[in-house]
Amino acid sequence: MPCDKNDLVFGQTFFEAIKGYVGFDDASSDFLRRFHPLAEEAFPRIIDDFYAAIQRHPGASAAITGGAAQIERLKQSLVSWMHDLLLGPHDQVYFEKRARIGHVHVRIALPQSYMLTAMNRIRVQLAEVARDRLSTDIPRLSATTRAMHQIMDLELAIMLETYREDLLVKNRTAERLATIGQFAAGIGHELRNPLGVIESSVYLMRQYLAKDSNDPRIGRHLDKITAEVQRSTKTITELLELARNRPPQRQLVGVRELVAAAIGAALLPHQVTVTVKVTAAVPGTTETGTDSTADVALNVDRDQLVRVLSNLFINASQAMAGAGEVVVEATRMNDATILRVRDDGPGIPPDVRARIFEALFTTKSKGTGLGLALCRRIVEAHGGTIVAEPCVHGACFLITIANTTE
């Protein structure tokens, strides 16, 4: 049952169906609205407890990459969320807004277990407020508590549906990659051999014609042949890498070394510059400090991470038409290191961003749709995540890799 307002389940939208299943109706909404003035004064305490619990648990706090400033923004968002929870109106617009929040949880890779248990902290404390403020009106307390449990369960159903949607997409992607892998394994090596012959023949032709011909057109045509052979070889290599899906051979390597190697591999034009900024968490706080000479060591497969970064650099260079700046921001938190790669290009439209990591999906006339799919597979093989973030200017990719020595 996908979270789409146009999809019907037995003649009802998804939200109508689940509301009917738990018995949440207009009377339930009314009890929640009447409870709002009583609960509102407890919101700051509930929210402080909510984020204090997140910061105590590494698995949950890993999803927060922006330090204290991000937490303050999230607290304000949670205030609005709680107002809407009680005030409604609990209609299709409410559902769509909640579904968008669920997709954010999926995008930042918040584990479902923490999403479920975090909701429990809010549920328990709202129930305590209801019990304290309505203890003299037992019928109203009972109806309010029932409505509150209903709406919290509806919230969980919406959130879980977004996780289910993400799982379905990943399963479809895995099936597509498996098909690509079978195809690549069958013909990859067969294609490499003739391409190698063509490349060596072009080399010999250059040597021969250099002695007997001054026609520049011949050189240009040979350059075109070489470029197309290299592009074809790169496509085959990416297909074979997707097919192999080999586990990372980890070693400690600095971010600056990874970036330098990726710049070399990407063969960027001189007009494209890459800047590295490194920040690290201040021990015992959620603040970060910046050091222009600092570095961050990652326990990763060097060659694989270089491939990821070089792919992002090549895409950025193409988006910027061969001129502009790429900024790599490395932030080491207590439990994970965040690599943010952003460029000066036109950015990524939302509809493209939603599919950008799908194998064979591309918006380029000569694109293969393999590069970012391979990036995602490599990062996920490291136990990390890669997402395309919305940006005011340019494209922005966020890579999260756990700090581990294993």
C-alpha cells in the first residue's frame, strides 16, 4: 500500500483505510484538539527528553550530522509536529505531510528500531500529561488516551509504510543489479578483448601515420576512436564491478589522500578545483571545530572509496561544464564520519534525485546509469549510506561511514 493519495485500498485511500481499521474518527480528533491546551506546556520538556535520549544512543545519534545547530532546528520541527499531532486536521494533507517526514527518516538512514522507540517516549509522556490533567474526568481521560494511542499508531503505520516503500525500491534495484551482473559476467570479458585490439591498433596507426601524413583530421579521428574505446572499457569495468560485489579490503586512509587520488583518477579539467574542509567533533559535546590542516582517517577500501569520489567529481565537472568548484567537507563525529560533496552546478531536480542511484537510470545522452549505482553499492558494502541532498545551489551528496577499526 504505497503512500500515494491517488492509490486506493478497497475504494479508500491508505490513510482512510488505516484510520477506519483503528476506529479513529472525527470524535477522536476532537478529543485530541481539546487536549492540546493542556499538553502544550509540556512540549518543551518532552522534546528535551526526546533529544537527550537520542544523544545517549550512538545508533540514533549517528543520523544527526550537524551538531547542536541541527538539534535546535530539529527541536523546532518537533514542536510543529506535536502541534499538528493534536490539532490536526487529520486528513489527507496531514497524511502526506507525515509521509514526507517518514521519507526523511529513510533518507538519513534512521534505523526503524529507533524510530519506533522514540515514538514510544512521546506516547508515554503525553499519556502521563493526560493522566495528570484529566484525573478528575475519567470518561474524558479514557477517550483522550484512546484517541492518543490511535493517532500514535497511525503515525507509526505511516512511518513504517515509507520504510516498506524504500525496501521495495532496494529489492527492485537488487534484482536489476543481479540481472546486470549475469549479463556482465557473460559478455564483459568477450568485449574487453576486441576493445584491447582496437586500442593497440590505434596506437600502431598513430606511430605509422606520424611518419607519412600531416593531415590533422586523421589525428582527430584517432582521438575519437580512443575516447570511445576508453568510454566502452569504463562501462564494462563498471558492469563487472557491479557483478563482483566484492567485500571491502579495509585499511586506514586519510580523507585528503582519498580526495587527491580521486582527483587524479577523474582527470578533471584545470578549470575545476577541489577544496577539502575537515571538521571534528569536540569531545563531550555536539559541537564541531574546523582545522584547515586536519585530516580524518577512515577504515575503508582505498580503491573503492577513490572510485566513489572520482565518480562524484566527474559528474560534478560535467554538470559545471568543466569549470567551477567542488567542495569536500569531512566531519568526524563520535560514531561516524560524514563526507559531503557539493558543486557549483545547476543542481538535481527532485524527480531525478529520487531515482539517481537506480542502476541504468541516467539523464545524460551518453550516460550508462551505472556510476552512482556502483557508488551506492560500494558505500553500503562499507555499512554506510549515500544520499543526494536538496541544496540551494548545485548538487550535494552526503556519504556517512561508521568509525570502526574492524
